[in-house]
Amino acid sequence: MITDHTLLGLATIMYLGLFFVHILYFVWQKKPLLKAVQYVLYGTVTVQTAGMLMRWALSYRLGIGHVPLSNYYESLIFFSWSISVFMICMRKRSLYPVITFITAGVSLMLMAYASLSQGVERAIQPLIPALQSNWLHIHVITCFLGYAAFAVSFICGALYFFSWGGIMPTRENLEDINYRSIIIGFSMLTSGILTGAVWAHFAWGSYWSWDPKETWSLITWIIYAVVLHLRFTGGLKGKRIAILSIVGFASVIMTYFGVNFFLAGLHSYAT
């Protein structure tokens, strides 16, 4: 019987395949292999989407009925999916094999961790009262789309220091993708924080409580706001924007992973 775990496990294997198709392209640099990269990426996202939809449908059959965005396992799956979808949406501008190679590796690690780690609960469980809100869907979706964009920004920032030609994008292209990714990520994160504040008001009676995840989300928002401000007003370019995109994503990692494991708060259910 095919289940959501079957499809999501298959998607994990397909991410591994996507990773190796990239390696074959780097070795032989044949156009058919580059086409194969695109098709495997599309196929992987399709299977992953089907797995998420099946999990959603199963939750209704179990009488629980909620979008699969409520626990750590589901957030890892959605984060992986968001990165890949972002790359597909940006394909005309950013489908450079080196970038998609790294994003495939990141998505593979997220999926493998979600599927194989003993510390990750995979069962579909009822929502706690605080999560029983439609604001949850908007809040989580926008936040993770923002995280995905920031992940691509981070990759471009890191690659900026290793751009030596050949299969690598030019530094100008990396900077352009980096900047556009930050704009998209900042817009999504802003929406996520605002919808989260509304959700918090209904769930806990306060728009803002300085919960650790709220605080780190604000720190992340401020970092990227500074990046965009300096870019608009001072022409922030080159190594400086690359460095700040790396710093910004370090804050994203703390917001998503670090807070869950090291700091207790209202968002502790996310683990």
C-alpha cells in the first residue's frame, strides 16, 4: 500500500538521484544531462507534493484534519519542498547547475533527517488548541518560503567567494540572484511575522510576547532589513552583501533549528 511515507521516502531517493545527476553533468558537461537535471527536479517536487497531499488527506481520514505544517517533521518536509519550488520559480534566472546542485543537497539532507532521525516524530497527531487556526497555514507557509529564499541567498553569498569561472556563475549573476532572493525572502518573512502576530493574538491574547522564536525572527528581519536599506541607499555590493547574506542565514538557522533545541518558549511544540 502506498502511503505518504512511501512517497516522501521516494522523494528522498529522488533528491539523491538529482544530486548524482548533477555530478554526472559536472564530469561530462553534456546538455542532455542538464535537461535531465531539470526533469528530475520537476519529478522530485511532484512526488514530494503528492506525499504531502496524501498526508493531508490521511489526517482527515483519521478525524484530525489539518494541513501538514504542524510539527517538526512536517516543517522539515515543507522546508525542503519550498527550496526546490523556489528554484523552479527562479529557473530562468538561477538555474545554474552549481546552485541547483547545492540546493538539491540541502533538500536531500532535510528529507533524510526527517525520514531517518529517531528524534523526529512522524505520526500525524491532533493539533494543540493554539494551532487550531487558519492563520497557522498562512504564517508557516510565508515563513518557510522566506527561509527558502534566504537559503538560496546564502548559497549565492558563499559561492561569491569561490567564483572562478567554468561551471560557476559569474559574480555579477550571483550577486543579482542573491539580491532578488533577499527581496523575496524579506517580503515573505515580513508577511510571516505579521500573520504570526495576528495568530498569537487569537491564541495567547497578545500580538507579541518576546518568545525566543519571535525574538530571533525579529533579529533575522532586522538583519535583512539592514541589507536592503544599505543596498537601496548606499549601493551595498560585492563581498559585503555576500557576507551579510551569510550572517542573515545564520540567524535563520538559529530561528528555525537553534530555538527549538536550546530555548524553551511558546513555540516549543514545533519540536
